[in-house]
Amino acid sequence: MANHTLNAASSKGVKEWNSSRAGACVEEGSMVCSCRILLCIATVIGVVALGSTATAPPVTAGSLVSGREMMAPRSGHSATLLPDGRVLIAGGMRRNQDFYRSAELFDPASGKFRSTGEMLLARVGHFAVLLPSGKVLIAGGWIVRGPTDAAELYDPETGKFTPIGHMIAKRGRPEATLLQDGNVLITGGADGTGGSSSLVVAEIFHTATLKFRPTGPMHYARVAHTATMLSDGRVLIAGGKGSEVSASAEIYDPKSGTFRETGGMATARYKHTAGLLPDGRVLVAGGSNDRDWNGTLSSAEVYDPGSGKFIATTSLHDARFKLPDTAVQLRSGQLLVAGGNPHAELYDGRTGKFTVVSGEMGDARHFMSETLLGDGRVLLAGGYAFTPEATARTWIYRPSLSD
């Protein structure tokens, strides 16, 4: 669950993670009847029989409601579900070069946040993974001087962070995936702030020894990609940016410790989201192309591990990028896509369609976090809109009763 490319500067004045609206149209009409009652009834029956030519608005599913604010405004932070149901929120940034060491815990029962121990380094764009031991591995990201290779463990029992050494490479916004054997695959990221600083190297964190060891490498350098574990334990790596935004994809096999290329996406994208569907396929949605803010995408596609190919599916209702890395799977089997837009959407793999969730976040929230809670709700936290300032606001996605 990596929840999870900073530039020296961006045209928006925001320090971006890498080299770096939605509108709704409602048609209203009215029919004024000036007729005897029988004629009116006949007219109405005729309209129903013929059907309306207006496009019906998308049906909503579930709802977004405001939650309590975090103790600090954050974007680019990590959010990790702990074994006891609480959520660890760590690091992130308030604004350019204002990074956090602080961490806090969200209690779903009370809906409140409280402080916990501080990280050893103030960082943003790092990864956080819950280990089989119940501790949380945090590593990489950007510190004030650039990317870091430093790693630390958070112990929920003591509320403290402990240093455990260094990764093989310094990585800003890498992807980390908990494998079936309990070890962690770490891929890509950026080792600098330039547009061509993406990494091809990969490594494994061994939970038994708390050591990092090389694996791979990947076929393509990537940052702001996605890494999704398939039902058979392999990992799908898709998109991201190397020398340019990529449509390529590859599969990591933990048994051989190697990557192999698989079918490419129809659309090159990075800063997108991906999620595993109940039938074993993978949804990839949104993101942006090389034009970044001016190239946000609404397109989506589905990867079939059986054929090794991506197939286009219905587009999102709104283009969006800088999304949580993972679109969480709800108990209904639908995937929640949030961030980068005021509205959230659900994807149903059975129908191949997106549905807009009722309620909204008031503005687009870039690099917010998305965490599935133990009771089936989803915590959405932080992010920033179109200014450098992050928000402390949170929202709770509540599934519909049918879910």
C-alpha cells in the first residue's frame, strides 16, 4: 500500500513530484400543458413511450461526507491501516520545502486524530508498508536536500520510529508492494529532481533480516508508476515516466526475481491509479501525459493477466491526475477512484462503467491519501488544489446500503 515527483519549481508555484475541470452540464426543459386532463394524460403517456432524448445524469453510489481535520495539513504523506484498525498518517508537506517529521493516528471509532512519535527525517513522497510483524516500513521520499535512501520502522505498540539502515538507491516517490512471502518489492522512483532522474533498479526488503537486497532490474526507468500485485503473487508495473511518459508495462515474478515485458497500455500515463478487480484483472485509470497539468486524462483500461493485454474500458466522468497509487477495492468488488477532482467515482468491473459518488470535496485534491478502513468505509485525507498549500481536511466515503 504505498500510498503514494518534486521539481525545483513548477509553473503553478507548487513543488511537484517529478518533472513537473471538471464541469457538469445540466440540461433543463419544461413542457407547459394547456389542455383538458385527458389530453394531458395522453401526452405524458406518449412522452414516456417515446423516451427522452436528454442524457440522464450518472447514478450515484455511496456518498462522501466531511470528517474531522488532521492535526496538520498534508499532501504527499503516507496513510497505512494498522492491525488494530487505526490509520498511521506520516510525513508529507504543508507547502514547498516545508516537510514534516510528524505523524498522527486516525481512530475510525471516534473519527479523531491524535499525535504519535515523529519520524527521524522530514520527508514527502515516501512509501509506507504494513509488515507481517505489525510494524510499518517507511523509506525513501524527498527530504530538503533531495531524495533519500533512509528507512525506518514504526512500532504501533510503542508509538516510536526506529532507523533500520538504507535502501540500495535513493528514491523519491518509489512504489512498494508487499509480496506473498512477506517481503517488500521496491521499484523505480527518482534519484534527483530532474526530468531524466527516474530509476530502473529494483530491490527487495527482507523482513526477516531487515536488509535491502537487489532484484530485477526493470526494463524501463519509471517514477509515478503503479505496482499492483496480481492474484497469483506476481506484480504488474504500469506506466510512469522515464525519459518520457510511458505506456509500457512489465511483470515481476518473485520466484525468479526478474521482470518481463507484457502488453503495453493504449495510453501513455503517469500519476495515475490502479486497482485489482475481484476477477483478477487490473484497472488503470486517469493520470496525465507529458503535458502534465494540461494533459490530464479521463481514459481507463483494464489489464487481463490471462492474455497479457490491456483493453480500453469506459472513461472516467472527469479527467484527473496526481492520484493515490491504489484504487481500493470495496466489499462490493467495486474500485474507488478519488483525488485530482472534487468528485469520487466507482468502477464496476462487471459492467465496465464508472459511477459518480454523491457529495464532493469542494476542490481537486492532488496527492491525497486513500485508505480502506476495517468497516468498509474509506478515509480520504489531505492533498492540495491549485495552490502550494495542502489541506488538513478529510472525507469519509460511505458505501451504499447495497454494498
